[in-house]
Amino acid sequence: MKLKLGIVTWGWALWLASNVGMAAEAARFDGLSPWHFQMTPEQVTSFTQYGPYKSFRNGDLETYAGLFDGHPENVQFFFRDGQLHRIGIYLYEGTDVKQAAAAWQRAYESISRQFGKVDVPYLRNRSADLPPPQAIGVAAGAEVMAQGKVQMAPVKQPGDKFVFASFYRKEVMGQTFYFVTVYYDPPGS
């Protein structure tokens, strides 16, 4: 009986370790891991757990199974000279500015949680303290409707990538679409 309990306990420990490891990987996924700059398209698509991947005519790729902040998202991979040079996480693409503003709020919260203080230049006449995240999203939506685009970025950039986010509108076949994207570029880009 003791041996049986030991095997069950060992099996449980292995299961727990592998699942905690997968959860930790998903939690630490910041839009770049497991991918890294300079990868070829073949290397990017070798991570089949994040597929299927779609290829664009120009050779860029996308998947709707990439993770950002623990959620599956549309992740696009941009190549230059056959090597990965930008990752874009498309948090919103659609016609509802309120949904886009909510996605912008989520992007702000995620970026600030991962990288610290965020520079939000479209907020004019702001005090040292930024308004709550929901107000940041609503203000961004109003600014995009009026001016077309806003951006934000961590004040202190990480050493392995340059991070910024864009919220913009675009006319597509006579209809206004809104886009919220978090971008990762190589450092120094």
C-alpha cells in the first residue's frame, strides 16, 4: 500500500509540476515568448500549440491562438529580410469605439502591470497622478474619434524589446473601424 501511495503521490507531483509550469508560461507570456526577434517564419510556426498560423501574401504571419496577458489574441508577426522584426498583438479590430476603449484600458493595465509607469501623452493638463484605467480608455476613445490616433508606452522600456501601443481609426469601405494594438520591436528600433 505504501508503494502504491508513493506512485500516486509521484504521479500527482509530476502532473502538478507540468501544469503549474504551463500556467507559469502562460502567465509570463508577454507577447514575445516563446518567439524572439530574428526568427524565420518556419521557426515562428514551429510553436504549433499557438497555431494554426495564416500566411499573408507578403510572408508575414498571424495566429488567433497567441497569448497576451493570459488571453488568446490575434498575434501578427512581421518579417524583414526573412527575420522576425515586429510582433503586433491586436486586442481589438471592429466598429465599436466603446469596445475599442475597453481594449485600450486592458492594454494600459497589462502594460503598466508588466513594465511599470506608462506614458500617456494624449492626456493633456494631467497631474502627476493618472486617472483610473477606465477613464484612460474613455479619454483615448474620444481622442481617437477627434484626432484619429493615440499611443502609449512604458516610461522605462525593457532591455529585450521596445514596447508601445496604438489605438487608431481607419476608414474601410466607407465604414469607420477602430484598432487597438500592442507592438513589440527590437530594442533600439
